[in-house]
Amino acid sequence: MVNTQRRAVLIAGPTASGKSALALARAQEGQGLIVNADAMQIYDTLRVVTARPSVEDELLAEHRLYGSVPAGHRFSTGQWLTAVAEILSATDPAREVIFVGGTGLYFDALTKGFADVPAIPEAVTLAVQDEVSALDHEGRMALLQREDPETAARLGVADPQRVIRALAVKRATGKTLSDFQGAEQPALLADWAVERVVLALERQILRDRITRRFAAMFENGAVEEVEALLAQKLDPSLPAMKAIGVPEISGWLAGTLSREDAIRLATTATHQYAKRQGTWLRNRMGDWPRLGLEGQPLPG
């Protein structure tokens, strides 16, 4: 009997771990389709800054959802999942689909289901953001407990972005995040044959790669990309405006940071981001097989 089950490969890992190269090699082996699972690589304008695949690499295999959203937009996990569903429905069922990226929530949505929260009007989010920004931790938690006690109890720590999200959802829809999560959609890949891998480089190797990569970015187009982004005069709260490298290069362009300080601060921010990704990967993807440098299996 012919196996008609669709196949997907999920390649996760921290920034600079070599995910895109591994995905490209896998796609070339069997003419697979590569789908972006990185929240920042979604946005246009910032190919170099967000380490999107190069134009040359995109010619070697089909890539989807890279630079596909204008930098002036906010793109949610729900919108990403809808876009993925459309891609999968239009893809030959016999073709392997390779998801690659560092956004853990995207992989959760694919494999564990997702609460379909409606798009929240930007005006609501900005109003909540202004209100929350004036509060300390205790104030944020008190506000969240009044309006969404269940989410407050679940969070434990009043992370500003999560508080803003929960309050914006409640005020825009009249429902809490928990209400939507109780009606979670089934996982998009529930019936697929799924191969999962996490790239897990030795810490110092990853740090060295991050350091070298940002220095190279600065010399190879990152500055010009940030200039193009700033020329759009976008809302500073937009995700693309907060991409690592954008605030630092903006500071250098404005004369408030030296070149060396801009590179140092962006590199430090990237190290910190990689550390947060590593924590997510250990906590949420602890049972995924680990691969080391150049995609080699780790011992044990």
C-alpha cells in the first residue's frame, strides 16, 4: 500500500545556529519547500539585519513567507498560521515541507494547536501600551488581575508585552485570552508525518558565530537597510523597528552611539536573545532530537 501521509520537517534552534543552511540542504535533497518560522524574517526591508536567506539561496530552493509582510505592519501568530495553511493547501501532497526558524510559538501552533484570537485593532493595542508603560510590576499585575484574573494567575510575572496582549484582547473582544484558549484549534500538522530537530551548538561556538555575524552584517548591507527602514517613518513600537540591530544602528546613524558601541550592544542583545531561545527549546522542545555543528547528531 502506498503511504500517502504528508511529510514535514521542523528545524528549530537559536539564532546563528545554522538552521537556514540545514533547511536548504534538506530541500535540495528532495525538492522540498522551505517555509519560514521566524517572526522577524517575515518582514521586508531587513534581509541582512534579520539574517534571512540570501537571494542566491532562495534561487536554489523554493522559500515561502520570507520578507512577505511590509515592515509597517504587525503580523500575529494567527496570521502566520493562516498563511501557512494556505500554502499547504496549494502544495503537492507528495512534497516535503520544511519549517525552519527560531520562533517557538510558531512551532507550538503547528504541533500543539493554537487559540484563534481575532486581530486586535492597533489603536486598542497602542492605548493599552501607553497605559501599561506608566506602571511598575505591581501596577501591571494589579491591572491584569482586575480585568483578566485567570491570565494573571497563569503568568505569575507581569511581563509588559504579555500584559499588553491580554488587556488588548479583553478590551477589544470582551473575552479573555483564556476564553479563546479554551476553544483552541487542532494542530495544523496533526495528521502529518513530522520529523523534528533542534540545532544545539556548544555555547562558546554559538557566541563566536553571533559575534562574527553581526560584525559582518554591519559591513554588508545592514546599515543601508536600517536607513531605508527609518526613511519610512514608522511607529517605533512596530516589531520591525525593534528587530535586534535596528535600534543600535539607528543610534549610530543619529550620532548617539559609536560604531563600536552599536556593534557591541547589538551583539550583546543577540547573545541574550539566543539565551532566551535556548530556555524555550529546553522547556518546550526538550524531547526533540538535538543536532550539533553542521547538523551532526549529538552523542548520547
